[in-house]
Amino acid sequence: MQNLIIRITQENTKLITDDKIGCFILADSMSAEFMAKFTEEAHKHNKLVLTSGNNAVEAYQNCKADGLIIDSSKEEKPQKLVKQIQAQAKKAILGVITRNRRHEAMLVSECEPDFVIFRFWKDGFSENLELLEWYNELFLIQNAVLPAEEIELSNIRSDFIILDDTRI
């Protein structure tokens, strides 16, 4: 089974002690107080914390997280955004959501983030799976799958699966 990354959608710390989970994502829309408390507690349990959202860099810095997730899927030049974020958060673990197309996946991967994230839907599932297989054959950079809806995860060959805390 793949490693789980859990997106925290509610201000709740109960999953921090779950041994099956090694990494969490906190949205920048959560309160700064909760994010700082969650990160501190997660670090006590040797868990990683990433931030996400439009202000992910600021949230990463404020709550002393380990890294961040950025969405480059709407960018015409995704590598420009990735390099900008890398310059702002030099020591951060960086995950980048990319368009589900080979070209964009290659452009993002050339920037050498820590992992590349592909969104998966039921509609087009086989195409998404084919893209992931292609990516795994060509790139050493780790990847994650972010299911946009309930899908069968057992056939997906990915380093990480990102799930919301409501699905655990």
C-alpha cells in the first residue's frame, strides 16, 4: 500500500498519533493558532506537515511546517511558479499539483520538486492511470495521487495517496 498523506479539513488533532500516517496537509484557510498547534504536536510524533492554498508559503513560514503544496495546474508556465516558490521557501519540502498531461508533468519535474501530484477522477481514470505509469517509467521524482472523488486505489502505483481526513 502507498504512503498516506492526509489533508486536514477540520480543526482536529486526533489523527496525529495514527501510525499509518506520516504526513499531513493543512489548508492556509485554517486559523494560524490551530496550524501552529497542529504542527508542533505533529513534530512531537515525528510527522511531517505541509501547507496548501494561495498563501501556502506564508502559512508554511508562520506555523513552522516542513513544506508546502502548490497548484500549478492553471499556470501556462508552471515552471515559473515552481521556481518562484522554491526561491521563497528554500528548505521546504515541495509538492506540485500539475495538469494531467505529459508536457506539464515534464515541465514541473524539470524544476525538481520533492514530488509531483496528479489528480484522479472516475471519468478518465484509465487515462490518468496511463499517465502515471508513463511518469513512473521516466522520472525518479516521487509522485502522489489526489483523488477528486471516491475511486479504487488498489491498482494505482504511486508513492503517496492524498486523502481527506473524512475518508479515514
